[in-house]
Amino acid sequence: MALKELIETMAKALVDKPEAVEVTEIEGEHNLLLELRVAQEDIGKVIGREGRTAQSMRTLLTAAATKVGRRSHLDIVD
């Protein structure tokens, strides 16, 4: 649950409509998939220039997941 909250907190800090941020967890046998949905006009803010913001979020998620012994992946869904 902490990984979901991590992504949700980061996304809410980046967007103009934090109430539209939605993070869905999909548990696998050995991994965790997090799907991030934001308002249509905020997708660019979450992805960032050349995908740098999204990549940074994925890096932090991977570090946090490794710390708790899990594998994880972040998908930004439009």
C-alpha cells in the first residue's frame, strides 16, 4: 500500500487537478503494476519533457519497491 501512496503523492504534487489523480494496483505473483490516471490536461505534467518526470517517478518507485522486496512497474494511462 505504501508504493501506491508514494505515486499518488508525487502525482498530486505535479498536477493542477489533484482530485482527478487515481492510482490502481494490480498484484501479480512476483510483481506489482501501478496504473496512474490523471486529468487529460495534466498528462503532460506527469510525463514531463522527453519523459523525464515519468522516468524519475519510475526510478523512485523501483527503489522503494526493492526496499520492501518487490518488483514494480508504473503505467501512465490516458
